[in-house]
Amino acid sequence: MVLCTKRIHHFVSHGLLPLCLLALAASCTYGLAQAAGPGEAKPSGSNERLRELLTQRVEILQHAVKISELQLKVGRAELLTHHNLLTALYRAQADLCPTVSERVKVYEKLVEVLAAQEGLFARQAEAGRVPQAQVDQGKLVTLNARIDLEKLRLGLE
């Protein structure tokens, strides 16, 4: 019975919680993209209700990242989950920026953080703690952030 309880706790803490947090972040991002429309500018904070919702999303993601960092330190979280939460947090912070130049600064910081995480992925893969597929997924997340940064710099977003 105790073994079954431990397995359920392990499933919730390692699988279900990070998955729910990622789903929440993705649904918020998707909802904002749908609200903005395909060719319209991103929200700049003129709508108070929207700004309040964006701020709430950032606060939730900040809390999720803190929990993920603590779990990483004790070996109870996956590096890829943490990587994705960091990405969602920085993207949410960028959505709060009223100007493109401020968004560019946030994305530059995101790329810097993700590049540092890639080094951690590589070290963990060499030690046999992380499969190569996760390393590749981490690289893909970083590459997508770099692409988004370049699009911002070119004025395409």
C-alpha cells in the first residue's frame, strides 16, 4: 500500500504537476494569440483588464519557476520541464512590455538563459541522466526563442 502511495505521489510531482503548469501557460499564450488576431499588433497594456490578466500569468509562472528550481536542486524535476517553464515566463514578461525595444531586451535575456540551460543539458546527457531526445528538445526551444528574437528585431512580430 505504501509503495502504491509513493508511486502516485511520484506521478503527481514528476508528471502531472509540470504538465498542468505547461498546459496552463500554453493555453494562456494561445488565447492571447487568438485575441490579437493574425495581423494585429500585440497588446500594449492599454486595456486594464488584459494587463491584469497578463500580470497574473507572470505571477503564476514566477511561482512555478521557483518551485521547479527547488525541485531541480533535490533531483525531483526534469530539466526540460524547467526549461519550458522559463520560456513561458519570459514570453509572458515580454507580452507585458509596451514597446518592441523592451520586448527585445526580454527575449535577449531569454536566449541567454536558455543557452546556459543548454550547457546543463549537455553535461547531464554526458553523465547519462538525460536522454539525447531531451537535449534536442531543449535546443529546439532555444532555437525558437532565437528566431522570435530575430523576428522582433526585424519588426516581423
